[in-house]
Amino acid sequence: MVVARSVALFAVAALFEVGGAWLVWQGIREHKGWVWIGAGVVALGLYGVVATLQSDDDFGRVLAAYGGIFVAGSIAWGMVADGYRSDRWDVVGALVCLAGMAVIMYAPRGN
């Protein structure tokens, strides 16, 4: 159950971080304005809050592991929100990142 909760928190964090960055991108690059930018800033702040809810106390480990989620989540977000067409190398790279995330976060430790 601890791993399932952790994975769910990583997924929520990805929604806030990738979504927040996308909102800022839209506000600036697509000229959608300050409301979009502000919403993005709020979402990015919420990402930081969600990251603190992980049960692991090691900031570096949690953020390093989250990097794998961020990579895969960014590709998925681009596909859904922007019509980005990933190729097999995007998929392979995302899977490598997710495997690395699993090793960093969930490998058995003797400490």
C-alpha cells in the first residue's frame, strides 16, 4: 500500500508540475496572458506541497525519483494537450527513466 500511495502522489505531483509549466508556457509563448501564467505558478506551488507528502524523508531521493515521472509525464502531457507525436525513442527513454525512478525510490535498503 505504501508503494501505491507513493506512485499516486508522484502522479498528482506530475499533474501539478507539468500542468503548471504548460500553463506558464501557454501564457507567455502562446500569448494567453497573466491569468494562465498565474494559474501555472499556483499549480507549480502545489507540486511542491504534494512532493512533501511522500513517506520517504530524503529530499534528494524523492526529487531524483520524481525526475523519471516528470520525463514520462511531460511526454504524455504533450501527446494529450498539444497533439505531440512521440516516437519509439521517446517511449524507450521514458521507460528507462521510469525504471531508474523505481530503483531510486523502491529498491530494498538495508538501512
